[in-house]
Amino acid sequence: MMGLPNSVLAEGDVQGLNDIQYWDNGKIKSCAIYDVRGRLKSKAFCRDDGSVEKIEKFDDEGNRIEQSYYNQTGRLKNGIDGWAARRWWYENSRVISEITYDEEGLPKERRHYSESGRLVLRQYRDSDNLDPYEGAAMAMMLGNRNIPYRDRRMRD
């Protein structure tokens, strides 16, 4: 569709592109993809050269379920928060867990939340560059746990 990669397209029947914004040079700046019922399925944000910079995907309730950043050649790249992609899982529109991924598509961190939305479990990939306590000091004080895990796809 209009030169956008398949990763932009959402699952299910796609009605079409809407809310298309263009750069001055005529390339797509951003667009939204809706299903046949008019529900937002994904958004794509592009650079002025036409390459996709960020993709967001949504479930049938309108919750953002995926977000990913790309370099100009279409490969995952880390955003300003230190992850390249993120997925969320919901229960009654409340986030119950999320996973962040690195530029290779490997999990970096998993978080699980209580019914009240408090962080109850944080798992992280063992890495020299990842501080397991960064940003989780309050959760630790509240009695929550950080648990390292090894991704089987990673080499020692």
C-alpha cells in the first residue's frame, strides 16, 4: 500500500489509509490504517525521505499493543528510551505486562503489573549495559522483585 512496508499493515481486513500527512516533497509523513469497522489498527510515521521511522499498532479496543522504531534501511533501531520495540498486553484496557526489545528483536526487559497498576515483577536480560535497578528503586522499596533472565537465543 502506497510504498509502506508490510510491517505497517495490521492483521485483519484493512479498509484503507486515512489521515495521511505529507512532507513538502510529496512523501508520506504519517498515516493511519483502519479496519473495515473503522477501528484504528496502526499508524506509521515516516522521515522526509519516505523511510518509515516509527510504527504503532492497536487492538480492537484502541489500546496500543506494539511500537517500533526503524533506521533508514528498515531495520529496528533503539529510540531515545533505549529500546527498539515494545509490546503491551491488556486486561480490561489495563496494562498487565509489557516487553521491550533490542535492535536485534531480542527481549530486553519484561514488566508485569498488579490490578492496581503497580509494578510487581521486572525481569531483565543480563547485560553489561542494563542497570536492573534503574527506574525501579520505588518498586524495590515496595517489596517487588527484579529477576534476571537469560534469553536462550543470546550467546554467553
